[in-house]
Amino acid sequence: MKIDDQWAEARVEATRDLSATVREFTLRPAAGVAPWNVGSHLRVRLSADGQDLLRSYSLVGLPQDSVRDGVYRIAVKRVDPSRGGSRCMWRLSAGAVLRIAGPDNHFELPLAAPFTLLVAGGIGITPMLGMALTLARRGTPVRMLYAARSPDELVYADRLRAALGDRLATFTDAEGTRIDLDAEIAALPAGAQMLVCGPAPLLQGAQSAWQRADRPTTALRFETFGSGGLKGAEPFWVQVGGQKDGRMAARIEVPADRSLLQVLAEHGIDTMSDCERGECGLCVVDVLALEGEIDHRDVFFSAEEKCANRRLCACVSRVRGGGVVVDTGYRPDPN
Ligand code: FES
């Protein structure tokens, strides 16, 4: 069950390939653009193979440009294998009509910090572009670290370089350059904040480095896109226990390209969700038994909680080498 279902129509006005794997979509909402601030995202309702899919995409660029032009811009990475969202988005061309909700913001940029370090990995650049441009325009001290697999995947780098100059540092796997988070954090002045958006390994590394430096947790903010884990996705089974009569439901297969949350919903097992990116914790289920290992892909649980394997985020986390018995808290109506 998805909370908040305020959906409106938006038309795809244009698409633009920023790289071989990242496409920007310009969306013109029928009801006009609502005011938003950097870090905001849109929720998009898609349909693939008869399934309803809900995805969140960060708004790209500056809010004032969006409002002036009457459009939202999002950028979507083509993911292989896709859980459905990116495949669906990449099929859309100009003229297509989407259902959207929002914008909402769970990743606000505090403007009072004396210094801001922005860290973006891959498609995690999407909310960070507007943040970097905003801070640069305000003359607020900022440094940005931007990592991608290859130089051509550093989308929006030209725009960032024009705004930030040598305050932008880029890193690519292809060139063998990596962000040294410990050194970057050590160089920050007191009171600095760090905002991070990227895949789970980058976020986990940033959280650990921030803790090692004994920096205040309130000065670290992050957002993920919840699709990538440390290991590849593989199918696993799930069984829903915890029924009032002690019965156990039949095992259900979770394919490699579907999330546990999607599969539970498809089988009529209602589970709360919101972000679907492993951040909010609304989709958490209890683990009653486990075969294999849990690939925790969320940033909601602490490292200790992940080690304990007592709960998992159904929207992003998976099992490798077997399956899991969960209690969703869902109790079907006996009538
Ligand atoms: S829906 Fe937010 S963590 Fe799963």
C-alpha cells in the first residue's frame, strides 16, 4: 500500500541522451509546475507488462528554471537488469503521458552550514546538480566530488565545471581514480556538512568515514537510488509466516528483476512503502528464518542491525543462496 496517492498527468515534452546510459526527460505537467526546492523528487507511476510500478526520480537543475519554463526535468539511468522502471522510462518518447505525484523533498539542502561537501556517484548526480548550482550562485563555500564508471558517464560535468571551476573533482573507474573520503572529510572546516547521493557502497563508505572522523551525524545527509547492491541480484524464495493460526503461506519466487516488495504486493500481501529506495524504513519486514545470506541494500539500518539480520527492507534488499521467511505484519481479513 502506497501512502499518498495524489496523481496528476504530465506529458513528455522532450528527451535528451546525456550518455549511452542516461536519458533526460522534460515533463510538462498539465496543472503547471508546483514550487520546489533542490533535493526534491517526483514520483512517477508506470505500467510494465500489466504491472503498476512506482518510481522516484530527483528533479534536475534549478527550481527557478523549472518554474520559469513550466517543466520538470528528470534523468533516468538505463539499468540492466532493470526492475522495470528504467526499461519503462526508456520506452517513452515525446508526447507520452505519465502520472506523476509531488514534488516532495526528503533530501533538503541546509543553507546555513559554513561549508558543504557534495559527493555524487553515478546517477546520484541528479539531485546534486541543483544543489551545486544553488550553492555556487549564493557564493557559499562548496566542494563537489563526482564519481562515475567512465568519463562519458560524468553527465552534467560541463555545467558543473562552469559553475564550480576547480571546486569540482571528478573520478572514474576507467581512469583508476577514486574518492578518498577520509582525506576529504579531514580537510573540512568545523561545522561543515556533507551530502551524498549514489549507490549503496558509496553511501556506506561515506557513513563509515564520517563516523571515523567523529563528525556530527546531523551534518551528514544522504539519498540513494536503491537499485544496486554489493553483489548481483539473483532469484530467491520468500515465505510469509506469522499468521494468527500459525500456518505458513506457500513459498513464492522472487525473480532477479523484481523486488520482494513488488512480489509480496502481487500476491496480495499488503506492505507499507514510501521511498522504495531503502531510506524510510516503511517497508521493513521481520526475518523469522533465513537460508543463505541477506544482501542488505538499504541505508535505513545501521551496520549492526544489518549484521543481526532480524529485519530487512523489502523494497531493495534481497537474499542470496536460498530464501527467507518473513512476517510482514499483514493479517488477512478472516472474512
Ligand atoms: S519503502 Fe522506504 S525503505 Fe523501503
